[in-house]
Amino acid sequence: MSYFLTTNSLELNTSSTLAGDEANHLLLSRRIKVGEEIEVQDSHNKRFLCTVEKIHKKSLEFTPIKKLITPKEYGTKIVLCQGLVAEQALDIIIQKSTELGVHEIIIFSADHSPRSIKPEKLGRWEKIAIEAAKQCGRIQGANIKLSSFSDILKTTTQGTAYYLSQHANKTFTQLKTIPASKKNVILLVGPEGGWSETEQKTLASSQAVPLLLSPFTLRAETAAITAISQISLFLS
């Protein structure tokens, strides 16, 4: 069951109101009825099982009847640095990365990116992450940030860093462990078409470790999701 968000602070057995987009979804799409149960998460990230008490035209009243235990996050944070790709592919990457437990997604324009980053898209990407978190049960979606290639290189010093490369000799299956002492695991993934020659040389001189994901040429979304899945196995 996916949950719904409220900006209110909830307490057991104390009635509250849900309005706005969250209420509209319940009223119009779910056609919620009095007596049905829903999960609601409040402004303090506390989640409750609630009973719907009253239904209005644009809002509903509910009462929290049980506090729920939320899934734990990984102790080590996964940071995905993703080269800008086509819009549909990026939507998939943000959605699936959130579902797989990624803490932060940093989007940057690479040499082979199809276009430059449009900051006005940030709100839409944040919404995709929030909806993905609600669907999979996480407390919150991945943080979305915009950056440049030169700036993401600085993140490689902030944890254990890897970048996908068709020229790498080591694969994920050859990794024995990811250092538990590191607070972050940083994964750098290029756009469709991969890294440019200049980017390859720059990455090779960074602290990031090159990894070969597959002998085949993968779509950007396939590469990112598969690599994150591999990393999560070390952290779960």
C-alpha cells in the first residue's frame, strides 16, 4: 500500500484533514469511502494507519489508529551522478534509483548529453522521486541536484567512488566489498554514447575506480539501474 503525505503533525486517535493533490487522488482516482484505511505520513516523517471518517468535496477527515514502522535506509548513502540523457530515460532512472535506495541523484551535462540541463525541470524530477518513494515505502525520495562534470569530480573524494567504463578491467562481480567505513558510495554514469575521450582521461586521473558492467553496450537507464542494484547487494 502506498502512503499519502500531509503537512500536519499527526497523533494517534486525533482527527486530521487531508486536502490538496493527495486528497484529490484519493477522492477522484481511488474513490475512497468512509471506513476505509489508508497510510498517511506527517511532517515529522511519522507514518500511521488511518481510518477515513468523513469525505468532503475537496478534502477528507481521517483518524490515525496505529503507528507504522518505516523501512530503514542503508547505513551507507548511495549517490548517483548521472550524465543528462533523454527525458524519458532520465524519468526511469530517477524513479527506479529511488526505489532501489539511492540517497541523492546529481544530474550533470556531459559532452555526449543530448542537450543542456533545464533548471525548470528540477521540480518535475523531484516529484517523480517523491512518488517513487511513496510507492515503495521509503520515507522520502532521492534528493535531486543539478551540477557540472567538473563539480561532480569533487564528489569522488567524499566516499568510495566508481565510474562505469567500457575500458575497465574490473567488473562488479570482482569487487569483494565496499569499505564500510565510507559514508557514501558514489557512482558516476555517463549519458547515451558514454564518456568522451576528454572525460575518460579526467576520470582516469580521479579517485574513482573504473568498473565494467557488461560486455554489451547498454542503454543509460539499464546501466544506471543495474549498477545500483549491484551496489545495493553490498549494503543490504
